[in-house]
Amino acid sequence: MNKNNKVSKKNRSNHGLRVAALSVAVGLMATLPLQQASAAEDKIRWKVQSTFNTGWPALGDPIAYLAKTMDKATDGRIKLKVYEPGKIVPPLEITPSISRGDLPAAYNYLAYDQGRIPSAVLFSAVPFGMEPWEYASWWFEGEGSKLAEDIYHERNVHPLLCSTIGPETAGW
């Protein structure tokens, strides 16, 4: 943003792409503490278990896009090796695997944690829920990310919003 608090046309376009690429409470999660590179030469290689097939539009393809973008933006310093559903762990075992440190990262639907974490459904698509731009605003500008962090940090997991889809309709 410039000093007049307005978004340039280019930034507005990039912001729109970022918001469009979000999927409700489908987040890339990493173990705490986050692994950090100590020097520019350090390379980060993470296995990322996906809950959704990476060929599925809107649900699965954002993580494939993120992996390519991360590789390009860091000149190959950070690489995410994305695994299809069930290749490392079953989708419903992703959060416990991250919590234990067995898996460094995942692309997951947080509502799948509702059996273990009842409040996880707050971060998923619900009937008449928020539109993607509303959800992104709540997550980044409101208390959404802090609430998710408070809940998931207790389990040694750091949630990051990577994607969102529109709310469920009246009939579900």
C-alpha cells in the first residue's frame, strides 16, 4: 500500500490472485518451532502431505501452485515435495502426524480435525458462511489467524491460510 492507503493496480491484481487462490481453512501447517534457514545458502526441503488430489480445481491445485511459486520465488532454496492423499499418512491423521513431528508440513482441511479439535469447524466452509474475500479479511485483518494459532499451537502445529473456497449454499 502507498502512503495514501490505496492499493496500486498491480498490487490489487496480485492481491486478487492471492485471495482467489485461498481455500477455506485448507492450510499449510508446519511443526513448531518453524524451521528457519540460518543463511541464504541453506536449502529447505519439506514433504507436504495433501488432503486433496492436486489435480482437483480449487481444492487440490492451490498446493501445487504454492510449491511451484515457492520454488521460483526463492530460486530453488525452498522446495515443497507435495504428496497425493494417503501417500504418507491418511488425511484424518495429518494433524497428529504434524503434532508429533513425523511430518513437516501438510495441505489440510482443518474441519477434518473436528473429532479431536471441536473448534476446528470454525475455520471451514459452512452454510451461508463468509465469501472468500470476507474470510481472507477476517483471517489476515481480524482475529482469524490468531484464533487458529491459539488453538493449533497447543498441538505443536502452526496453521497458515493458503487457500479458500466459497461458502456452502443453503442445501449444503
